Amino acid sequence: MTASPSTATAKDLRGAGLRVTAARVALLETVRAGDHLGVEAIAAGVRDRVGHVSLQAVYEALHALTAAGLVRRIQPPGSPARFEGRVGDNHHHVVCRSCGALADVDCAVGEAPCLTASDDHGFAIDEAEVIYRGLCPACSSTSTSPTSTSPAP
Ligand SMILES: [Zn+2]
Ligand SMILES: [Zn+2]
């Protein structure tokens, strides 16, 4: 071990031009350790690491880290934003329409922007974000059961 996780994380923050604070280090570690966490779960993780931090401070830090490219924000239509530390690889997401379960889907083509727009409107497109939607295995087995139209016992 040459560097503790906190040291490496602080270096990433500094490298992105951000001021290093204990809360930001804790936040980035929480997001990286988690799996597409929502804001509440991230706030809980930050509090576990550094004690009380306001939800407002968590939102502000998430905004700064997202803008700096250290954290990626995923906004599935109709559900709360999620955040992840896997950035820069142009991967996509599949979201369950019923329970909101979310998983990574690797880039279909292997390089950005992955999808070629039928009309680029003159933009130099370098990224395509795709959200696949459907039912996760747990929800699709529930919905195909013959009792799905009646209320659960
Ligand atoms: Zn589901
Ligand atoms: Zn992801």
C-alpha cells in the first residue's frame, strides 16, 4: 500500500481543480464504492465517514464533482437522479420501469459517441447517452404470474 484511498481520492479532486475537503473526499469515495446511488444514500455514506453534513452540502458537492467530470449523473425519466464514479467510458444504463432497478450496459459500439445521430444539426457530437427501459427479472416474473391483476394477498 503506497497510498490510502483517501489520499488517492484527494489527489483526484486536486487534479480536477477542486478544493479538497473531508466531505468531498467522503462523497467521492461513497459514490465510487456504491452502485448508482441516489442523493439520500450518498448523504448517508458521507455521514458515516465524516459525521454530519447537510443535504444541501451534499447536493453542492455532487454538483461540483459532476461538473468536474469525477462523478456522472444519471437521470432516468420519472425517477430521482443517481450518481456513479464510472466516468468517461460512454457506457449506458438499463432501468426497470417498475421498481427503478438500474444496471450498467457497456457501450454498444465500443467507442463514443456510440450512436450516430440521423441529423447532427451541425453539432460535433462526442457522446450519446442511452437509457434502455423495461422490466428487471424480478418484476417481469411478477407481472407474468396469473395473479398479477389482483391485489397481493
Ligand atoms: Zn424491477
Ligand atoms: Zn453506470
